[in-house]
Amino acid sequence: MNLPSTIIRLSTSRTIWLGLFATGVVVVLIAVRAIFADARTPVAPSPSAAASATLVKSERVRGELMTIRLEPLAGRPRIGVTDEWSVVVTNERGLPQKDCQVAFDGTMPAHGHGLPTAPRVSASPEAGRYRVEGVRFSMGGYWQLDVVATCGNALQRARFDLRL
Ligand SMILES: [Cu+2]
């Protein structure tokens, strides 16, 4: 065996090992990036949201923290049907909040459109419960439902993710 061929063979095997090492590093980097990208991705709206009858959420903007509950009177959200929904507002002690100003709206962010109807909110005989009439989802997909409740000096906002 002459010297030059040994050098060539050595350098070839070193190149292969370097290549394998580099590939390993790239694979690890891609995996780490994927994990972090996944962690950053906001939680996708769960498909079970449509199946559940009640959506509960609250985000304090001002004043006391309250809970906003959203209920389809039909028992579940429906597509292509004009339904009545309820907004129920309770305070931290679970007491119903009456005389609130409640606003309701729905949009499909991916499509840039809202509900085909203009829902009207009114008080109901039950304290803390507000009627939302004229809720109609024109199509299936991801909807955002926004509720804003002003009760005295407290202002609450809730955005519900709904996949239909
Ligand atoms: Cu749409």
C-alpha cells in the first residue's frame, strides 16, 4: 500500500464521518426548532368546543373579575340555523350580575367575515342571564365569539374559540 492512497482513504472516511456528524447536528437543530415552534404556536381551538354546550371564560379589563358563560339554547352550536344563545355573567362569588351592558359578536378571522346576522342582546327574566337573539353561523370552520360585559364599573371581555 503506497502512502498517497492511504491518505486518500483516510480523508474519505473522515469526510464521511464529518458528513454524518453534520447531518446529525442538522437533524437535532430541526427537531429542537420544531419543538420550540410547536410550543410557541397558540393552542388550536379544540374540536370538542363545538360539541360542548357551554363555553366559559373571563378576562378582566377593569374592576372585579367576573365569569362569562356562553350557552346555545339549542344545546349545541348549529350551522345555517338562526339560534338564540345565552350570556350568563357571574361575579367572583358566583352571584349573577344583572343590569350589565352585554355585547356579542362573531367573526371568522381566516375568511375576514362575520355573522350574516346582527345579533341583539337583551335582558332575560333570570338575573345575570342575557338573551342573544339572531345568532347564525353561515358556514363550518373556525369562529371567534366575542362577548363584552360592562357591569357597573367592571368591564369584562371574553373571546371564545369555536370550531364548527
Ligand atoms: Cu367563513
